[in-house]
Amino acid sequence: MVKLHIHIKHQAWFQRLVKEFWRHPNRLTATKVMITMAVQAIPFIILGNPFLVVTLSLGTVAAALSERDDHPRGRIKALAITIISFAITTLSVSLLKPYPILFGTGFIASTIVFVLIGGISERYRGISYGAILIGIYAMIGYREEYLWYEQALFLCAGALFYGLLSLYLLYRKPWRLLEEQLATGFMALSEYLKEKAKNFPSEKSEQTNHQAILNIKVVNALEKCKEVINVYGQEVKSQKQLIPYLQRFMLLQSLHERAASGHENYEKLADKEEYKELLEGFAELLHQLSHASKLVAENMLTGEPYSHPVSIGWIVNALEFEIEKVPQHHKQLLELLLHNLNRSHQSLKNIDLPDKSTSVPRLGQDERTILQRIKEQLNWSHPRLRYAIRLSACFLIGYLIIQHYKLENGEWILLTSLFVSQPTYSETRRKLLERIVGTLTGVSIGILMLQLLPTQSGQFILLLASGFSFFYWRFSNYSYAVIFISIYVLANNQLTTESGGYVLIPRVIDTLIGSLLSFLTIRFLWPNWQHKQIPKLLSKALQNNSLYFNAIINRTNLQKDDYDYRLARRLAHKADNALTLAWQSMQVEPKKRRHLIEQAFKLTYLNHALLSYLSALGALYQDHTKLALAQEINTAITLTLNRTATRLSKDESTHIDSLKPVLMNLRDMINDYSQGKERQHLRLIYNIAAVSNKLLKESASFQK
């Protein structure tokens, strides 16, 4: 038997299967859930006790939805807290359900408490969400004939079994979750580079807008990486264990800065036939860098050594040769772009060369105590408290409807409200449509499948398949995930009640009611219309861009720790993301709330352009000695950005001097340099000043 195992292990097909399995993190989570449900349930299927099958599987799902990326030691703490909170919630349901007023009061109050606890950290956010979810599952499964502890015991047992299996696998590969997050970052960078390749031979506003949206994914991935690195840093014995991962993280940040760089508008070159082939070469180079980033991500997941594509070097050499033929006034623009992309090529090529540095770079950490974090949320303007009030209002109205009309399994209303309700109007509206369509589709398919699989064994197979599919699609396609979770709940329901097709109309009605409640609460309770937020968000973005600009021009090669520079860059990108998301949200808001959407688009576009020029300047300063500029120029740009930000935040109409004199001065300086790095540097500064001046003019529309 052992020889057979060794023989299979070394087969090429088996190794390919294992690599393919590790390449998809969602597949791993889905498989863990399916294995847990199968192992727990098979004995009870044989014994003919479907109640335990369903209860254990619901506990498994709640535990899997509560799970967050954590170090094995942190995962032990999280699992203990999860089981305790699940036990309290489920026992409360069993003991208080016969007393509607007492139960309703406790349920609404605990919802607010759990949501606020979730604001402490990502770990607690998962646990609190799971606690609310398992409470609703306990309501759906409650039967008076059960012993008071019976359902709570098996729901928690299902959660514990899944938690232990997941913990065992994590101990086998303790750095796996950190590798997954870094891989997600490189994959997001790959998508961004692929989209940026469409700029050549032209650049349209729609493409730039899509780039800004993809940039959000990269920045969010970087934020998530930082969070997980900090979590691991709190648990490992020596910080030096983190150095290889920190170096990958720093590389990802550097690659992103280069990818986000904008040097010039290449539409003028695209109009000329002789440059078409050259620009297509740049597009191919970006495609190849995108492919290389994707390979890095996949190799981190599979554990294979990274092999850098040799074709990138060939393309770089070919572009260098072609650029030599270009007239001098266009040549410098293309040289700077090629240099930037070549640096990314060299960084990826040498990714596995060990860095001899033993210092651990600083990362930003949240140093607030748990009490401070909770206190900050106890403010009517805090989005977390508002979300808690809205969700509890949904639950209160839904619970009153269930009690008044004596709805059987009406807790589906509460379940729908939990899934649909989101912190913002735009997110809730998107989830609303996906939830309704997904539920209708899922229930329809589920009823058909139950007719084809009338036996308990068939229904159990459907339960396993739908549970696996839900977790597989949960992050990549929410609509599909809703379809499969609807089928899963239907299969659970069929195993215990054998209600068949009779649940179609009640479930659809429950879904519509729950969705409507979610929509109405966000519509009338602090909808936070984004047109009111744009001035504040733009002000923050301009302030952070000013800090980023100062961090770039004041940066020296003698600095051992560039934490301040990295922090300024991160804050600038986060502010740009917030502005882009606000503009996106405006598009789904009611028409009368969208009267400034055109101005918002212009400002979002200009801010992203400014950030891309700043990124290009930052990337240039990493490689070359800085050009000594007159302090008046740097000061004028910084003051314009800061004064515009202040005017927006205070809603004032104060006059701010135009940057036209600075632009004229820079134009003269550019003309004094016929070629070289100095001219390229000055053109970037000129572009930064020009966009800052445009932002100054366009932002005035929000003071009218």
C-alpha cells in the first residue's frame, strides 16, 4: 500500500493535479467545507438522522464564513472565541425562542453589539458575522420537540470540526495564507498591466476609468497583504521569519508604483502611422509583464520556482533599437517609459535573488486599544454604528412581520436582510438585484434537482455539491454564489421537512421582503449620498497627493528606512480609491442625487492623472539623482494643492493664485534642456503642475 502511494505521488498526472488544486485558494476552502460536511454527515445518513446532518452542515458553513486570514496561533484564539460566541448565540435562541418579546429584544440588541465588535478588527468582523448568521440558522432549525441544548450542541460541533480541520491544514503550511494574499496582489497587478496595455496606441477616458477601478483592486490587495503581515508579525517568535515575505511585499509596492506611472499622453504619437508599430511593441511589453506577474502569483501558490519569460528581454532590446530611430523631441518620452518598464522587468527577473538585508521594514499598524476602537464607533456619524442600526432595524421589522403573520420559516427574511444589507447605498443596491435573481434561479433549479434526486442520499449529494459551489464562487461571482447557497438551503430544508416544491412561493416572498427591507433602511436611514462626499474626498486626496509630492522631492538615498515615503504613497492611493468609488456609487444613486456626476468624473479623472504623474516621479527618483529645482516651484505646487483642499473641506470661495507663472517658468526651463534626464524630470514636474492647476479650476464647481 505504501509503495502504491509513493508510486502515485511521483506520477506526472498526480503532480499536475496537486498543483492545479493549490493554484486556486477558493477551491481549497470549498473542498475543506465539502470534506467536513461529508465526514460529519455520512454516519448520520446511514443511521437515518437527517436533522443532525443538516445541523452539522449549517455549523460548518457558519464557521467557514467566519474564518479570516490568520497565523496558526492566532487561528487557535479565533476558533476558541468563535465556538464560545456560537454557543452563546445558539443557546440563547433555544432558550428564548418561546418568549417572543424577550427573544426579539435580545436578538436586536445582540445584533448591534456584534456589529460593533466586528469593527475592532478583521478577525472579530468574521466572528461577529458568523455569530449573527448561526443565530438565524438556529431560528430556522428550531423545533419545540428538541432538547434545549441539542441544536446548539450540533451547530457548534459542526463549526468546531471544520475549524480543527482548517487549523490542521494551516499547521501543515503555516505561511500559506500570507502567500495567498501576496499572490492575490500580483494577480491584481497583472490585470492592471493588461488593461494598461490598451493605452497603446491610444488612451481613451473609458480605459483610464477602468484602470482606476483596477487600481482599486491592487491597492486593496496591498492593504490586505499589510494586514496579514502585521497579524503574522504579532504571532511569530522572530520578525526575521517575515523578511522574505516583506521583501516580496515591498517589490509588489514598487512594481505597482511603476505600473501606475503616467508620463505623457501618447495619443499624438498614435495619430502618426510611423509610430503605430512602436507603440504596439510597448503594448506587447506590458502584456508580457502582466503574464510574468501572473506567473509569480501562480508559483507562490504552487510552490514552484519562478521562471522569468525570456521574451521580455527580447522585446526591451527591440524597443531600444527602434527608439534610436525616433526624432529627439519624441525620443525622450519613449525612453523614460521604456526605462520604467525595463526596471519592472529587471525586478521580476531577479525576484528570487536573496536580499542580504536583515533589517525588517516598518509597516503601519493600528495601535489603538480594543476599548478605543469601540469608543470611536459610538458616534452617530460613524459608518459602523449606522450600519448596525440599519441592520437591526431590518431585523426588527422582519421579526415583527414573522410574528404577526405566523410565517413558517419566515427567518429567511432575516437571512436575506443579513446578506443584502451593506454599509453603503450602492453596495446594497447591487447586492439587492443579485440576491433576488440568484434566489429565484437557485430555488427554481433546486426544486427541479430535488425532483430528480428524491432519495436522502441524492439530496445529500446535492447539499455537498451546492455547498462546494457556493464557497468556490463566493468571491469571484456573487450571483453564482447566491444561486448555489439557495440550492444548499433548499436541500437542507428538504432533508428535514420533505416540503418539495411547496417552498418556492414562500421562499421567493421571504426573499423579496428581506431585500425590500434592506433597500428601504439604507434609502431612508443615513443613505450618505456620494455627491455630498465628493468635496471632502477630493480634499483628502489633494492633501495626500501634496504629502506624496513632498515625500518624493525630500527623499534621499541615504535613508535606511523609507517608511514615511511608503506611507505617503499608500495614503495617496487610498484617497484616490475612495474618490473613484464615490464616483462609481453616484452612478447607481437616484437621478436627482446625480446632478454633479459630470464634475465628479472630471475631478476623479484629474486626480488619478495627478497620482499617475506622481508615481512616475517617485519611480524616477528611485533610480536617478534628483534634479535640483527652485524651491519656489515645489512650494507653489504644494501650496496650490493644500489651499484647494482647504477650500473644498471648508466650502469657501477664497481666491487661489493660478499656477500659470510656474508653468511658464517650467516651460522655459524645459526648452533650455535639449535632451537628457533633466528634461524628462522637468516634463513630469510640468505635468504635475498642469494637472494641479486644472484641479484648482474644476474644483470651483463644488463651491457654486
